[in-house]
Amino acid sequence: QVQLVESGGGLVQPGGSLRLSCTASGRVFDIYDMGWYRQAPGNERELVASITNAGTTNVADSVKGRFTISRSGARNSVTVDLQMNSLKSGDTAVYYCRAWHYGGSTDWGQGTQVTVSS
């Protein structure tokens, strides 16, 4: 089992920046991909960005050029950061971390609120 702990959400003005972090601990040896999803009220959960063990990234068109995903690892943990710049009101959502395992299982974090408002 993997524990995903997220941090970094909050309130920011339009045009501002936030950095989200997600640290996975526990059964991290078979994680091959990690990423961030978001869900705004009334909307479906959508992929924002993901990054594989090899460093291959997948970034949603809606955030390309503004958001950057990166990954770092230690022996028993993996951290994925989402740097969010030039934030817009449309980026307001709950952001969730997700880990994919070889074999097909996934784990989700508890979610962190990002609010972009003046």
C-alpha cells in the first residue's frame, strides 16, 4: 500500500503561482507513473499532468506553458511537484495526486484545494 501526502494548495490571485507537492511512501518500488488531476465543482476529474519513472511527461493542453511537473525520489519515497504559474480563475479546483502501479492498480491522495481569485 502507498500513502500519498499532498501539500501546497491555497488561495492565490490571478497571475500568481503555487507549487503543489505529493510524496508517496510505502510500496513505491512498483510505481511507474505519478501525476496530478483536478476537479472543479460540477466538472469531471481531469488529468493535469503526469510523469513516468523515465521522466516522460504528459501535460494537458489547458495548462501547457504554465504548469510544470517534476519528480524526485529517495530509497523509500517519491515526490512529484507541480509548479503552477500564471494561474487563472479557471484553474480553481481540488487537485489530487495519483500513483499508477505495474499491474494496474492506482492510489489517490486526499486532495488539496487551489483557489484563484482576486
